[in-house]
Amino acid sequence: MPSRAPTRLEICVDTAEGLAAAIRGGADRIELCADLGVGGLTPSPGLMASARAAPIPVYAMIRPRAGDFIYGTADIAVMLGDIAAARQAGLAGVVLGASRADRSVDIDTLGTLCRAAAGLGRTLHRAFDLTPDLDVALDAAIELGFERILTSGGATDAAAGRDRLAALVARAGSRITIMAGGGVTPATVGALLQETGVGEVHASAKTAVIQDADLVRWGFCPPTLFATDASIVAALRVAIA
């Protein structure tokens, strides 16, 4: 019986320091973002350019603003420009998502974005988890040509959605990769892999950093920020080995 392919570890980061920490800890791929506090937004062109030298694939989040994933003409124009910036920076791929008013997959908008991203890798992000029918959304992702879906199985975290994740893995087969994300930690990832059969996992691997009270008083930052921790990435790496 052939051995199972190694589980791939994706780490989301929002700073150059976080990128370096994720690589040092043993990540297989990076989701490059800004502002992970709201689930990740499009990184700056400068951060994209700095990631070009990374020894592992880097995918840029393409999300122009916080909030919902219902995008109008102006939002789409921004996203198209951001996809072009990711391409110019030499990144391996982009992370996309778009919803209709009923939270189903916006096939028209995603079709436009996917055509603009032709030749780049493409991940469908957790807007997928908001859809009213995950099976329909999975089939749409396949038709649109996505490589993988980042999902917590329609729950707020992957552990709570493990049964649905297992069902999605079975439905996907070899047609698309299901990547589990949402609250994945070194303590939970082993059971998650065993119970779902996912081939990839996604985590923030972050630790809290208390900020200077004077900077907080001036409104330059919240009391606590989070930073990618290489030791947590390494612990995840060991746990999925």
C-alpha cells in the first residue's frame, strides 16, 4: 500500500518578520497578508516584493477591505490591480473569495479574478465557509479552477467542523485539495488530520505581544498585537510529521 503524501503546512503572516519566522519554523507555504486581526487583507506591494526571495511558495491574500465578501465594481478594480501586483512581485499565487448577497459563491466575480490570475496558483479562502451549501460551493471552486479550498468545514474553527471537513475531503477526491484552517494549533492538529484526512493545514502560529502603553495612548496600536512565532510553526511541523 503506498504511503500517504506528507501533510503540507501553510502559515499566514502579515509582516516581513513574520515571513522570516514562518520560514525558519519549517512552513511549506506562506499566505501573505496585511492585518490578520480582521482575517487578512491584501499585503502592500512592498511586502509582496520582499517575499519574492522566499525559498517556499508565497500566495498573496487579495482582499481589499475588512467586512463582507460582496464586492462592487470599485472593489473588483482594486482586486485586479492587486493581482497584477502579486504577479509583478513574482509570487506563486493568490488567495481569493467573493460572495453574493445570499453568501453563495459569486461565480461571476471569481471568474473575472481567476482569469486575471491565470498562470498563478489560486486558493479559495474562508468566504467558502459562509456559503449556504458547501457541496455546491466546492463544485463551483473546481469549475473555476482553484487548486485548493481553505475551510473550517463551515464552523468557526476546524475542530468544530471536523465531520464536515471529512465529508468535503471525500467529495473532493483528487479534484481539489481541502486545506483545514481556523484555530489549528500543535495540540489539535494531530487529531484533526486523523479524523478528516485533509492533506494540508493552515495556521497563524501567533503569539501575543504587549505593546508600549505610550503608543497605545497615542492611538498608534492596540494594547496587544500578535506576531508569528517560529517555535509554534516548528511545533506544528513536528505534530504533522
